[in-house]
Amino acid sequence: MTYPRGVTRSRKDAGLRRGEILGAAVTQIEKQGIHPLRISDVARELGVSPALVIYHFGTKEALIGEAFTWAVQRDLDRLGGLTADCSTVPARLTTALDWYAPTGGAKGWTLWIEGWAAALREPALREVGRELDLRWKEALTAIIQDGVAAGEFTTDDPRGAAWRITALLDGVAVQTVVHRGAHDREQTEAWSRQIVARELGLRATDLERG
């Protein structure tokens, strides 16, 4: 089916605009948190009217939920691109851990900590957060399963290992973000490698950057 030129253009622009709004929402959440956030703050970030934000998302709650989904998908896509360039499964794991860790480039950790806190009071956000967290765990589980299949990792429970590893890193992230400067980055990374290595029958040096 062929659409008039103006219709096709407007639909494309709408998709781009939604992405811009979601990116602005993430920026504002990281700056000021979820509860103080107003639709007008997101609109001001982009230099558009609050009515445009409402047109695309309807409510603040819907905007926040989609902003989390957008941020996670962006980071998972980036993770997939980074690990695709790795020649071995241990290298994929090291890359994933570096990306996931609070000192890496993934997951705006301030955003996630805000989301966890808000989820205590907001069931809808709790459900969104649970689903998105599972996607991260599934990505790590897949890498561990590949490592077991290749004889590189040793564990009878790849999924359980992924859950324990992410629980560790989540805890490290809270400490690192909330108590900035209280923990030495190199020491924190070394502890994380040691614990992950024990989970998978490796030496900590196997997870050092090549």
C-alpha cells in the first residue's frame, strides 16, 4: 500500500519524536528523580510544549514506564554489538560484565536505583522493572550457557549463576552510586571478577581484559 508523501513523513517524524521524548525523560529522571519529575520538565528539555508529550504518552506514569523500556533496549542493543566482536565466550562475559558494572557504560545506574525505590510504592513500575531486569538476566544467562556448552565454564545452573552475578553487581552499583568515592574502582572490579570466577569455575585472571 502506498501512502501520500506527507503521511509517510509524518509517521516517521512521530517515531523519531517519541524517541527524543523518551531520551529526554531518561535524562530528567537521572537529574532529579522520578517523583519530582513533571511533564513540563521533559518538554522543556526538548524545547517543545507539554501538550506534545501528553499527545504521545498520555500520562506521566506511561512516559516513565516507556522511558525505562527504551533505556534498557538501547543498552541491550549496545551490549549485543559489543559482545558480537568477541572471539571467545570468556571475552564475551568480560565485556558484558564491564558493560553492566556501575563503572561501565551501560544502564544509567541512577535511573535504575530511582526505579527500584519508586517501585516500592508503584505496582505498575514494579512490573515494568521486573520484566526489564529479567531481560538483562536472560542476556547474561545466554552467555553462560554458551560457555558451558563450549567447555569454558563450569556450572550446573547457568540461570542461577546469572541471577547471583547480577545480584552482586546490583549491590555494588548501589554502593558505588550512592556512596560516590567511598570505594576504590580497581578493588571493586577485582572483587567482582573473583566472585564471578568462582561461580563459573574460572580464575579471576581469566576475566581480565585482554
